[in-house]
Amino acid sequence: MTEDRYGEAVDSVLAALADPTRRQLLDQLAARGEATATTLAERLPVSRQAVVKHLAVLDAAGLVAGTRVGREVRYAVRPAALDATARWMASLAADWDLRLATIKRVAEAAEREAHPPRSDGGAV
């Protein structure tokens, strides 16, 4: 199945994105380009320490990367892991589309067999 192709990377991305605070952090980073944990914490109802812990989860999932600039660590979004997850989701959606199209064809064929058109062309 498609999940085998993406494996643990998708699992870690989905687990990281399950938390609304982490999604907010990603949104902020996407809007700003890069930011420090202190800057990110200013816009969230959590402490700087909590932001650092959330950023560590996002980093482990490959969604952000921290770069040391002097005494600060600046975080930025890394889109590759999110892109891989989006491709997995698109593949999954395509698989379901095929399944649903097959179900529709089978149902329509069964309906035609159950109610064939009248050969005399007349109304009932």
C-alpha cells in the first residue's frame, strides 16, 4: 500500500501536526520566514520553554530546522517532510477515488440489470 512508501516520516509529521500549538508555530514560521522561540512565544499562550519543546517535536519530524545565529537559534520551516506527507495523502485520496468509482460502476450495472429498458418502448 502507499503507506509503506512513506513510512515513519509521515507518521512523525502527522503526530507533530496533531497538536494545535505546533500547527500555530508552523503558521507563524511560514508567515515570518524565520523566528526565535522567544519571538514565537510572544504570540502564543504558552511559555518560551513550551515553545522550545514543541519546536523540538517539529524538528524531529523534519518540519522545522534551527540555525544558531550568535546566541539565538532561529527556526524556519522545512517543507520537504510536509510535501512528502501531502503526496502520501494525495495518493491515498486517489486510491479511494478509484475504489469509489468502481463501486459506482458496479452499482449502476446492477441497477441496469434489475431494471432493463422495455423493448416495446412504451411507458409502464
